[in-house]
Amino acid sequence: MQTKNWQISFDPTSSQLTLAHSATGVQIFGRLALEMAEPGWTLDISKDGVPDRFTLRNPKREVQGYFIFAEDGDAVELQLAHRTAQSFPGRLLFDGTIRMAGAFACRTRAPKSITVIQMASGPADSPFNDSLFAPETDCCLQLDSQAPFQLTTIDDGAFALQFALDIRQASQATFAFQVKTDYYRKRYVPYYSPIDRKRCPSAPTGWMSWNTYFDQAGSKENLDEARIGAVSLRPYGLEFWSIESWQDNSDHLPVSKFDNLSGKPYAVQFPEGMKALADEIRRIGFRPGIWVAPFGTGSTEFYEAHKDWFLHDPEGKPIPCWNGRYTIDPTNAEVREHLRELFQRMSREWGYEFFKIDGMSGRGTSYCAHLYEMEPVRAAFKDPACPNPFELCAKAFREGIGPDRVFLACQGHATGPDALVADASRSGADIVAPDMPSTWENILSQANATLNQMFVHNIVFYLDPDCLLVGTYHSLEEARVTATIVSLPGQMMFAGDKLATLPPERMRLLQQTLPVCSVRPLDLYPVFDLVQVWDLKIVRPFGKWDVVALFNWSDAEQEVTCNFAELGLDTSRSYAVYEFWTQSFQDIFMESCSMAVPPHGVRLLAIHEESGVPQFLSTNRHVTQGGVELKDIRWNPETKALEGIVHLVAGDLATLHFLIPDGFSMSHAEVPGVTMGVCSNDDGILSLSMRAEASKDAGFRILF
């Protein structure tokens, strides 16, 4: 049958049901079956002339009830009904497939109490998933039923769906499919545009000076740091080296006094000019980036030369903003052309490839997205009727830098046009106050901003929680917390410390976050509570595991519990747990595990279902504990060997940890072409350490 939005067919001979959504191509198909105490019940088409409903027939071929599909716009609901005064026990079963191109399984309905944040790297599933979402088309398919159902990934764009409806409780036995087109655009992101993965295939990584140098880093300081970074961080995956506070008169705050619009560098700190600096950054091995605050200027000279480009109040006084004592009027076409030319110069003539554009949407009227919405300011525009002055700016920035440059909207918001043009967005406030070291309160702010905006990460743009600062002004526990906040969700990782001052264990924290793991949210809604448990589900062709962060946001030690049911794990199974930051095996657990977490601390658990044979547990290399460095790992029952491939960074001592059950004893290990060391201890953990002279994928084999 064909309804307005759905094509529905049921073949009683094969019991095959097919639902197809006409506009989006979403398809649901599979087998319906009856599970009854008395054998011989069947499903059939209508027998009484009433169209668009199907029948439940008992062994005598008598119609005892109906199942129908009720359409309501883009929703269609499978409903059950008894014939009058008849009731019979049983279940209506569905075992089928959903096809939805480019989609992944997720959760779009927030629970009343949020105790766990779930994320995924790879095609991970969770029993809490209630939807499919396709980023390229911004299309969502929501599933809804009072009965439990199972939604699991088969392969790209294909998902298995099973459910059972209690026939006796016909009024409650429903299952609904709701297609929501423009899912983000209608609710959260009016300028929705999926990430351009050709231009920006992964979350950007790099270094920038402001958080520790503030406005005092010139060419020399940036290049000195870059040379250290080339040795200590580039081999691990650091990509960009971004320059801040380079404009004329930018050696001291506030930003509003900087010469933000002329493109003239501060000659004292940047005597060679910006092109020469970009060229040298590239020779060192990084892609050059640059910070710009283009909504205003502090240069009186520039203002006087272009007075009609700026906003004035009714008395003729310039209207200031965070970007400048003089704020640009984007409704003036000459202003937009100047912005395009300025950014084109920085991009094409100077050679910068990463643009951190500051003063974007922000959180108040000092930032122009808000300022431009104020009635007195709108009255000052050259075109007061212009509905979208901030959007005009955003488009001019992108047109200027070009389609191949990476654009970070600093204090960008998913609710504004930043989403249309930017590849990444600063999700929260600065990690430091000017001329002050980072504090625990800054880290808490970073965590809150991450949780609040996680639902758009790696979908609309990559989140930037601000720099990862791990210097000794933080305790080691606090430094681990901020490293986990930044890296476990796969956010942008820009370092900002003076690298030469970092003790080896602090530099190691930066290395353990690189490269960024590709992570997407499973919970597609904002979160406003400081949740303690973050769960990253990792799925690879060779295995799957959970990496779970247990945060202690308080000032006193806490026992933090990881409830396996709340992670969506099968609580009838047993799980091996390894902790990353302390590099310690915890034990085998069922149902839950807990750890004493120090104040302002975090514990990062790798949780693997126990297999009964030697199995991989964790590494010391990356916070995902195998998510980026492990390329393959398999148990060969015929040769009784663990065989795998791990990526080694030149000179880095990488250690892999394995659980060895009772009844197995290592014979020997082989890692051709690298320096190797093996050690084991009394609790059934074998550790294999490797170091290579050059970065490479190294094969290893452990025989038992």
C-alpha cells in the first residue's frame, strides 16, 4: 500500500514486510512472525474488505486481530488490535534490516538522569541507541517503542533490527519509525553543513603561543618552540604551528587596541614579516597557522582612512567591541571586499594554511554576533534592513582564505553561521586568564564546554576545547584530567606550553594524545551536567573494547563506580580492566568495577570482555589504549600465537599489555626489525616493549 510518505508492503506467503520512506530512501525490511502458545497462527492480508490492515489468524484460520500501519506525516507506527472481546497471549516478532545511506546508530532522546556520556570510534553499538543519523543529508530515523528492541550495525548504511511486541497488551504494543529531515538544521544548527573531510579529514592539531607567552612571543620564540616541537611532537602527529598576537601594536592587551585590519605585523617582534615566518615554519616541518581578530581595529590611523567602514552611535562616536575600538560595518560592500583581500593575502601571498578567527559568535555583546543583533547597533548599519550582517562577515572570511584552508571559529557557535563556513569551533572560554597560569577552575570550564557541545563534534565541526596545558602549575593528576577531556572525545589538540620547560612526564602527556582518534558522539543532544563517567566505545576489524574515564571533579578522594549495565555491556559476561594513567591491571570484574580516584583526578580504564585465551588489554602509547596505534591483533588457535601489528614512533618505547589466562605460558616473542623486551608478572599480565629507529608499522608474534 502507498501512503502519502511511506510505501508499505507485506507478503503473507513469506511474511516479508517492507517499509520505504519515499523522500529519503530509508528502507526497513524483514520478517514478521507470531510466537504463540498454540502452533499454527499466521499473518495474512485483510479479509473483510477494509484496506490498509493485516490480520492475525488462529489455527482454524479465524481472524482474531489485526496489525496496521498508521501514518502521521513522516512517522509510521505499527499497531496491534484485538477483535472485540477477544484477547490472546503471544508476541509479534520482527527480524529485519534498516538501510540508511551514510548513517550511524546513536541516541537522540536524553534520559531523565544522565550518568554516562557515550562516544564511538568505529561502528560501535549501544543498547541505548534509539536512532540512526546520516550527517551528509542531516536525516534522522528515530525508533520508538515501549517494548525493548535491538539495533546493531551490520556494515556501512545497514543495521539489524529486532523487536517483540506483546500481543495481549495491544494498546501498548506499538513500534514507530519517525523520519526527521533536516534534523540538526531545524532544532540546533540552522546553518547546518557537514564537515568538509576532503579539506579537513581529522581534528586539527598544533601549537600556539598565547596561553603561556601571552602577547610576548615573536618570530624567534615561535621558531624556537617549533624546533622543539619538530623533535618531540611532530613524529606523534602534530600538524600546525599557529602564530598569535602578530599585528602591529599587539604586544600588550587589550585586543581592542591591536591593528587588526591593515595586515601590518608588529615590526619589533616580527621583523622578517609574516611570509618569511610561514616559510620557515614549513621548512621546520609544520603547516603555518595564524590568529586574526577582524571585526574591528584599534588603529586610529586605519579608522581615519576608512571612517565610513565603521559603526557610529547617533552622536557620531565609534561603537567599540572586543575586537577593536572601532567596529566594522559588514553591510558595507567595501568592508567585505577588504576582508576578502586581507585574508587572501594571508592565505595566498603569505602561505598560511590554518586560520583561527577570533571574536566570532562568543557569549556576549562584546563579540559581534551578539553586538550586531542589538537594536542601536542595527540602526547604525549602512543597510539597517540587512537581516544577516554576521553571516556576511563569515562568508567573506571563507571566500578570502579559500576553500582549501582550515578555519577555526574562535568562540564559534553551532547556532550561528560559523557552522556554515568553519571546520572547527572553540567550544568554551580561554583555558587561562591573561598573564595567569591555568587553574583547576579553567579545567572544569573546559569539561563543561566539551559536554555541552559534544553533540555537534565531528558532525558539524571539530570541537576545540582550547589548548591542552600540562605544565607544572597543574598537579600531575590535574594535567591528566585536562589531557583526558581534550583527547578522549577526539577533539582538537593544540598544545600551548613552553615546551623546553616541560618535564619528560608532562611532554609524554602531550604525546599520548597524538594523533587525534576519530571519535563521534553517540548522544546527539547537549549535556549541562558535569558527568563523571565518559565511555568511548572502540570498534576495529580485529576487536572492540571500551575506554572509560572516571573523573573526580571534587576536592577530596572519591570512589567512582563504573556500572557495566550503564555502559551497555552484557552483565552476564566477565571483563578484564586495565588502567592507563597508572599502567596497572585492575582485575576481572562482572557487573561493575570501581576505583579510588584522587581529588582533581581521573582514571582511564580499558575494558575488554574476557575471551579465555591470551588477549590484548592496553598500551602505554595513546589514551585510547590501542585505538590509534594498534593496527591488528588476532589469536591463532592453530599455532597458539597472538599475532598483531602496532605503529611505532621513532625512538619511542611502546609497551603493549596482554592478559594471559591460566593454562597458557609464553614460549617466546618475535618482533622483527625492532628492539624488543618482554616482561611478565604474577597476575597474569604480559608486557611487550618495542622501540624502532624509524617510525613504522611493526609486526609482532607471541607464541604460547
